[in-house]
Amino acid sequence: MDREPVATVSELESCNWLLVTAVIGGLVLIFSLFYGFVVKDRGNKGDKEVYLDKGEEIEQKGKPKSKLGKKIPISQKKKDFVFTHPLLVSSLKGHVDNVLHLDFSSNGKYVASCSEDKTIRLWSTKEFSEKEHKCIRGNVEFDHANIVRFSPDSRAFVVSLSREPMLRVYRLEKRPSADGNKANSMGVIAAMDFPKEHKEDIVGLGIASTGRYIVSISSDDVMVLWSVKGEVLQKLGTTQGGTAVGCVSPCGRYVATAGFMADVKLWEVRFNSKSGDYMETTKVMSLSGHSAGVIGLSFDANSTRIATLSKDHSWKFWNIDVEHWKGEDPKLLLTGSYKLDSSHKNRISLSPNAKVLAISTAADINVYSTATGGLQETFRLVHSEPITSLGYDNSNRYLLSGGDRHIRVFHNAAGYAATIAELEGKLVKASTPSLRGRIQTQIEEARNTLNGILGDSESI
């Protein structure tokens, strides 16, 4: 019987190449069909849509600006989000990820911001009204900071780290130029890490204005008092049932803590008046009145007033300038209400002169009078992400917020209006012509400043 012919090696190789080519061509065809279907499907269905609020615009490439009432996909909104408002001074841009916290230097020259982009940036307050904003950048190695606090001399700052709940100190130093000569520019240098004493996230951080101590507070109710050299002075429990927030009073005398429990605790940090040695930290006052956990705290510049924010949909304004060592309790001055956003963190900030306070819910900010409790100003959809930090500058001129990658700087128009109202009340009660004259001068100066702000806002 005759044998069938056997294929040669060259013929087999030719068949293999034809098979490989056919398979590759088939995969390319399938991918092209699938990609075309997905793109077409996305174009037909579109992303989820949202409405823009008053004063807000989004500009798309090659298309005119979309005005109020037009629907813009969320993905487009995050990419090209533009916020405008008559009281907006500027937007500080530089971070490439969400801003987490802001703090002002005691000399009023800088505001520090930390971000998920693993950087800390220092911005000049003198340049708020400029079109371009330069910043000093510092890097956070292998982590990012979630809270930043300036030292009393404004030459250093401390941050709490996110992945590892510990503190790191940075110094501001003059940066030499390329030719070796000292330049006027400043640089940020990591100086030291404190020992790890916390196991859970740090939710409160502060430095006493006296420079005697640093305090860190974690969500598991652990409060640590440190020397500025990183030595543990005392470690104690806040017994809040889960601490949500903590801060140091501007005078450096008190530490305030709050959390799951409805009461706010004020702790006094004591040092020996002669030797300067640390003695102890004890609870000296409680602020009772909220019916649910407290999630926000803010002192005024004199450390005599404090504002609290609670999950019970209320905010309270307190007088803590009392003789607590004689058994005198803090005095509740005012209670107001706000709309709680339970899905995001809500923030509160009391102006340094205690005339107004600001509360953020999601991406909105409401400003209230501490004299009447009335709503004075509303800023809607300030950021494309929920607001993470809120604060007034030392001079009471500006209100700042951080949320997405940007920092918004607003005129504190409500603060000037509140100052004018207070002075007008004093003018009525003034008993001498000289006193009335001084008050009238102050009123005119505040009015001129406010009119200048409102006049500038009309041209924005």
C-alpha cells in the first residue's frame, strides 16, 4: 500500500505562521468592535448629571461656558470645575491631590496646607489678591500629612502623618542659590520624627503659643503631651468614647477635646511658674448642652470664647472666661442650628475676634453672627469635593477653605458687617463726646473697608 506524502519542515512552518496571523487578526477585530461599542454606549447614556449652583461656571474645550441650569456630567465637573463668587479673592492652586488641612503662622505671613499628594505648601498671605501665587514646597517621604501646625516663632511646623500615626517636625531655612550665596528664598527641611505613641489616627494636634509643649490626640481617646524635643511629658485618656477632634487654645493654657460623648472637655496644662518644669494636665471645665456627639471646636484669639459643633444639628457659642478654680461654670451665650451632612465631615471655625463663625457641610459654607445667631453669608458648592479644612486668618480679613486640590480665599465681609453693628450699639451707649468720636471713626473705617470689598466684588 502506498504511503501518504509527509509535509516538509518548511511547509509546517508556513502553516503555523498562517494560523498565528489569523488568531492575531481575530483578536484585533474583537477588540475594535468591543471598544467601539463601549465608546458608543457611553456617548449615548452619559455620566450621572448634576446642576450647577449660582455663580458657578464650567468651561469645556471647544465649547461655550455652561451657565446656571445646564447639566454637566460629574466627570466633566471634577475635571474642569471652576468656582466664582463676588467675595472670592483668589484660589490657591498647586496641590495635585485633595487638600486636607490649613494653618496660619502666628506672624500672619504664611498659611500652610497639607495634601494627599505627599506635600506641604506654604503660601504668602500678601499674595492672596495677586493673580499668581508662589509657594514653598516640602515633601513628606513615604506618607502624607493630615494635620499641620505652625510653631509659635513661625520658623517650623509639625505635622501628623496618615499611614503611621506619628508626628514629624519640619524647619524653614534659607535656601542657598546655585552659586553658593544665600538667597532670599526659603526651603522646607524635615528635622525629626517623634516616637510612635499612637495606635489609631491622630485627630487633634496643637502647639502651645508659649512653645512649652505639643499635644497630639488620637481617635482611641489617647492624648499625649510632648516637649518640643519629642519627649513624652504625659500620656492620658480623654474618655470621650472615641475622640473626634482636639485643639489647643491660642493662649496655650487649655486643650479642648470632644467626640462621641455630648460633653466637651477643657484640660489645663500646668507648668511650674519658677522652674518652668511640666507638672500635670487635668480636666478643669466641661461644656454640657449638646444632645449628641461633638464634631467641631474652635477658639477665638483671646481664648475666652469657644464654638462647638454637634451631630444634634446645633452649634453653640460659649464664654469660658470664668474662674473655674472657684467652681464657676462656663456660660452658654448662644445656640444656633445648621443642616448636618452625616455622610461627610462638618467643620466649624470661629473668627479671631469672635464676631462670626463659619460652618461647612459637604461643599457649602454658611457664616453666622455670634451676636444674633443669624445667617450672614452662604457660599454654595465651593469645591468639587467635600470641604476638609476651614479657617479665618489672624487679621479677620479672610476666610479660607480647602476641599479638592484648591484653597479658596474669601473676603470676610460678614465679619466687617458684624463689627459695624457692634460699634453702632456702643455708639448709642457712649457717654462722652470723645468716646463717641472714637467710635464713629472706627465705624467709618470699617464701612470704608466693607464698601471697598463690595465695590471690588462687583467687578469680579
